[in-house]
Amino acid sequence: MELTIIQRADELTQVSLSGRMDAMGIQRVETRFQGLTAARGKHTIIDMSGVDFIASIGLSMLLSSARSLHHRGARMVIVNPQPRVMKVLETAHMPSVIPVVKSLAEAEALLG
């Protein structure tokens, strides 16, 4: 699992995740992910186009961060998950909590 910072501005955080969001992958990135997202309290875009697998621990990491952001008046948007990952997100009803869109432009429009 890899985490790349794409943008860290005053009003927005954008990160890219790639690899497997399983127990080992989450262990490698979770502290940094929480620090870049929930701890900053800024609107956050998560590019998941490079994630090829997501387990429940990955869903939990996303949900935890999204809830923390919500309590601070910010939102998270997931961009462009692969079809297999999108199916897991839909099965877990994640789009009802964290919007999932196909493009960066859609994410930016949602965040205003």
C-alpha cells in the first residue's frame, strides 16, 4: 500500500492510495493517512484509482477519517475506484457516507 500527497493546501487535501488496502497495507499508511486527512480537518479528495483490493480494515480507515472530517465541518470524496473496489464500497453502503465520483472535477464540484 502506498500513499502519495497530491495537494495539501489551506482549503483542500488530496491524496492518492495505491495497492492493497488489506491489514498489511493499512498498517503501512494508516497513521500518515489520518494525519493528512482527519487531523488536518480540510476537505479531502482520495484518489483510489490505484487500489486493486479493499478489505474491511480499509473501509474502516476511510470511514473513521470521514467521520472525523464531518465533525470538523469538512468532507471526504473518493475518486475513481476500480470496478472491483467500487463493488465492495457499494456493498458496504459507503457511497451513502462518502461520495464516490469518477473524476477530480466532480470531486471538486462536490466540495465547492
